[in-house]
Amino acid sequence: MEGPRATKPEEVQPVIDLVNLVFRTGNHWKPTMEIEFPLLLCEENRDNMRIITENGQPVSDINYYPSSIAVEGSVIRAASVGAVCTHPDYRGRQFATMILDDVEDKMRREGVEVMLVSGGRGLYRRRQCVRVGGFDRAVLKPMEKSPDPAGLSLVEMDRPNLREAAHLYHREAVRFRRTYHEFTQLHQGVMTPWGNRTFKSYLVRIGGEAAAYFVVRFFRDSDRAEIREYAGDRMAVIQGIRRLIQDKNLCECALVCGKSDGIRILLQEEGIPLQHQDQQGTVKILDFPSLMNSLRPYMRQYLPDETVNALEFTEKDGTFSIHCGGQTVTANGMDDLGQLLFGQREQDSPEAVSFRKELDGNPELKKMLDAIFPIPFPWTDNMNFI
């Protein structure tokens, strides 16, 4: 056994072959993983393709892609983990656990504050990757008399108009930060069909001007669809989805939105029920004090400067504490911390979360923390999904 370590140049293709074996060809699908995830599985990212080899061949692999996330003026450092796999002949040897140890150590050295994982299996839960809330799910269905706004058109997104979509995306207050190269590569990847899934993306034009866009997942054996990402004018998003339902003769199209997203109000005004939705996958906070310090510009939008300056954040032995003016609230473990920062899970009552009991006895501190938590965060099953 050799590793965990970075992938060597000559090993990039064998690692991709292993990933395709586990996720695609082993299920009798086409080997498309490197097309779906061109920024993750490539020569340029090979230092973040961490592997263990046996007899000179990659047999276990964990990949991550570093990024940054804008949160209303603050920037936090994140990394997305995906395509985690071990060859069937080498499972049960704890290779993935060993590589994840290496990956987390490397992320911490690089200043990553939040690790995003596309899965929630025991491998991740055992190392304190937790599920969090923070979202709602709406299902739009055909209307008997669907409104047809004058001047609205749906145009498929492609190279000539991607820049318009990028402009819309970068006006979002909460988003992954993307270069134009990343935007185009991520869009190219997310359009790759696999299994029973196909994908389209549309600009919503009103009077010829790009007002919004969305990325759609279709299912070959179904007349339903799901929105994976949207940006721009929220009413234009809804009107564009209604046009899509009509044009494609869909029975429904689902959309997930953050609980602070103004689209919720528009959906409720149309009588569309909202159901709580947990974040896709799991998250792990790698550096709590650093994350909180990165979020201070966001906090200053809702709290006086003197309050933000007085806030202190500490972590010791799995206990995370927030101190302000002689008052302290603690989250006992990553599960509590995740729900404080990102939102409560659907299945948990407030009484089941330990810090809620502390806050109930401290109304002044509760009012302060309720002003900033949970923080708005992107839905991770978007174009940045890994």
C-alpha cells in the first residue's frame, strides 16, 4: 500500500477509470464522470485527487475542489468533496477513512473553513459531517389558465449567452464565487446526461433582456423535473418555470430555495405550499473561529459595530462557544453547531438542540444571535455540486 497522497500525472486517467467503474460503468452507464466534473477530475486538480495505490494501481480515491462562498458581503473558504470510491476488490480495509484523514489535514493547512460533502453515509457521519436545514421545497404544477406574460421567452443557454447568465449569477448576495472559466466549465459539466437523467438550462428573457436563468434536471421515465440552480429576478424565475411546464407538458417541477430567499413570498402568494428541506448532503466546520471571523462583515449588517467587535468564538474538545460581554452560549458538538449556523433540521424540535435551552434563559443573547443565525447559504445541489 502507498498513500494517502496526491495523484501523479500518469495516474490521472487510471483514477478517472476507477471513479467511472464505481459510479458509472459498474452500473452499466457510460463513463462520463470526468465530463460531468471537469474541474474536479483533471490534471489541474490532481493534488486534490487523493489516492491509495496497491501494486502501482489506484484502488481508493477521494477528490475535492476548493472554492469560496459569498454571504452578503463576507467570503468564506469552502471545499466540496465527491467521487469518493474504493475498488470493489479492496473494500473493508479502511482506505477511505485514511484518505479522509489526509484530506481534512490538507484542507486545514490550506485554510478551508467548511467542508461540503455530497453524501451522508456512515463514513462521513462518523467524522462529524452533519445534516443541516435552512431550505424549503416548492412544487409548481400546471395551471388551468397559466398566465403568459407578454414578451417572455425561454432561450436555451449556450456559449454565446453564458456571459449574460454569469452576470445574473454574480448579482446574487449568496453564492459560490466563480470565475468565468469556472462558470463555463461547471455549466458544461452539469449538462452531461447520465442514467435516466437529462439536463437543460434556460435564460428567461423579458422584452429581449435576460431577467433570470435556471438549470433543470429531467427524468427520462417521468414527466416531472427539478430546478438545480436559478438566479435573477424571482418573478421571472417563477414565470419561466411555468412556461417550461407548459412547453414540456410536465406534471410538476420542484424548486428548492433558502429560507431567506424572497422567492418564498412570491410562491406563497400563488398558493404554492412550502415544505422544509434539509441541505443536500452533509457539512463539517473545520475551523469555527476562522469561519466566524470571516463572517464579521455579514454580522455588521445586522448588529452594532461594538457588539460585533465584542464577539469571541472559541473551540475546545468538540465544544464551540460564543462569548459576548460576559455572556456565553455553547454548542456541544458539530451537530448542534451546524444547526445553529445553517438551520435546524426538519426532524429536530428546538428542545432537542442543547444551545436552544441556554438561549431560552438568556433573551438578550438570543435576540443577538437570532439576528445573524442561521446564515444564508447556497443550495449545494447546484452547478457546484460534486
